[in-house]
Amino acid sequence: MDNRSRRETPEAVDTHGYCQAEIEVTHGFGLHARPSVIFTRLAKSFPCTVEIEVNDSNVWLNGKSIVKIMGARIRTGSMLKIRARGLRAAEAIHALKALVESDFDEEKKHGRSG
């Protein structure tokens, strides 16, 4: 692992390829169809497992499954825990957390400003 990757890793990382982060969904409509597709597509681009838990439900869902993500009905204000295990887990968490924080880049795509 190079120094750049080490600096960018979230707080909960261990040496066995496990990483976890928590983030609030601030997107105006939550994870409706388009953000769910963007999230799962990004999750699938990593070789590690990716799971999410919504609002401390103690139910972990496959973060690479559009059916599971859309079925969770994740609304604005929901708290997501995202965890990954395996190769590039920290990188996956960093990328997925940044995606949620950026509101799935939808404001930029539609020419809107905050």
C-alpha cells in the first residue's frame, strides 16, 4: 500500500482487509433509482464484499445488489453504515462514502447549485 492510500483510508480499518464507515444520506430524495444504480455500480467495481446497514437495523444488505439497496427504501436523513472486507476494502469505503457525501453528483449533472 502506498502512502497516499494510507492517508485516505477511513478511521475503522484493520490489517485483515476490513473497513467500515458511517454516513448520513443528505440527498434530497434518498437512494431512489438513479443513486441506487450509481452506488451499486461503484460497489461492484471493487473485488471486496460491500454491505450496508440502514439506521442501526442490525441487518446487513449486499451493497452490490440493486434489489437490496432499492428495497431498503433509504430516505434522506438515514444513517448508513458501509463495510467492506477483502482486497481494496479501504479504497471501496472511501469511494462509496465520497459518493454519498457528494449527493451522487446529481447537482452537478443537472446544472443545479446548492
